[in-house]
Amino acid sequence: MIAAPDENLTCLNCGTPLEGRYCHACGQKAASLHLGVHDFVHEATHEFLHLDGKILSTVKLLVTRPGQLTKEFIEGRRARYITPLRLYLTFSVLFFALAVLAPRELSIVQAGTGRPGTKATTEEYRQADELGRAIMHNLPHVMFVLMPVFALLTLAFYRRAMPYYVPHLYYAVHFHAFVFLTLSITALLTLISATGKIIGTALFLVAFPYHYLALHRFFGDSWPRTLMKGTAIGVIYLLVMAGAMIALVLTIIKH
């Protein structure tokens, strides 16, 4: 609510004279010091509905029109969407939270003896679980570091279309946010049933055509060139990821 007429009409946050509902210096909304339950409920409801609407708009555009969300940000239409980094953190945290609930089912490390017809021992299962937990603990940091590498790859192939690095970084963050969204859904379905795991794995494969569609829409290249460049970017990035994972495993084993 706006400050009452008998109150000093200056921003309570920075002291700037108010010329409207919001301070033009710091952006804080004008409010009275005499807050009631109605004010609390109104503020909470407004913030929840506003954020909820932004999340729905952001996710809908991210999923249904690959590459368009990044175009919106680059072209300055940002107020209706949540920020790229917040979107990425939301889905990555969701995935790793699900991985904590079922570390063995979602682990990329599986116990095995290497001898056909034999079962892994309890000790081998324990070692695999420990390695899997260590990898999942460090994987968020690895992926966060790899995003700028992905941006460098798109910059290398699309420098003429987009000569500055930051748009490529936005693109990388949005793409990885989508990947973690599909991973989160895959993890959730895996926790539900064995059939859900199969469906979830198939769903994750959507990330591959999404990669090409996003490149085509954002950078505007022809389809033959998009397929060529997209494949090169994908192969190089998968090799970089493989190298990073090997380095991570060796570091964990060493310590």
C-alpha cells in the first residue's frame, strides 16, 4: 500500500522523494509503516502469483519453442520471464535433490564383478555407492563450469551470426536448463517404476533434436548448416564432458 498522506513521502529504503508508487532510485514500492494482516496477505499473494506466472511462461517457451527464450532475452523482452541462471539452478537443484532420494537407482556408477554369471558382493556395492555419491556431489560444479565451454563452442561456430560471447552464454544456460528439466522428469519416472525408467530414458533423448531446433531458431542458419554445425558442437562437447568425468573420477579415487 502507498504511504498515508500524513507520512513523509520519501522512500523508506533510500530516502529519495517519491514521484509515484515506486522509487525511481532503488525501485522499492511505497508503503506505510503501519502494516496489517491484509497487507501481508496481499503482498504474499501478489508475489506468489507473479512468480508462478513467470515460471509457467518461461518453462512453456523453453519447452515448446527451442531457442526462442534466449532470443527474447537478447532482444530485451525479459520482464515476463525468470532469469536464465535462476531457471538453470531450479532444474539442476531439482534433479540432484531427486538423485539424493534414490542414489543407487540414479547413480551413473553400477556395481559389478566383471565376471559373467556372478553377482556383485556387498563390498563392491558399497564401493560403487560411495563413488556414485562422490560423483553426484561434485557433478553440479562440473556442469556449471562446462556451460561456458559450451558457449565457447557455439561462439566458434556462429561468430558471424552472433559475435559477442554473452548471448552464447545465455543460450548455453537455457540449453542446460532444458537438459536438467528432462533429467528431472527422467529421475522422477525412474523412482516411480521400471516402466517409468524406460519412458524417462526415451524422454531424455528429446534433448538431441532439441539441440538442433534451438540452434536453428536462435542463430537462424540453414538446416544443412545447422545439422553440420550442431553435430560438430555436440560431438566436441560430449568429448569434453567425457574428459571432465574421467578427470573427476580419477580425482575422487586418488583422494
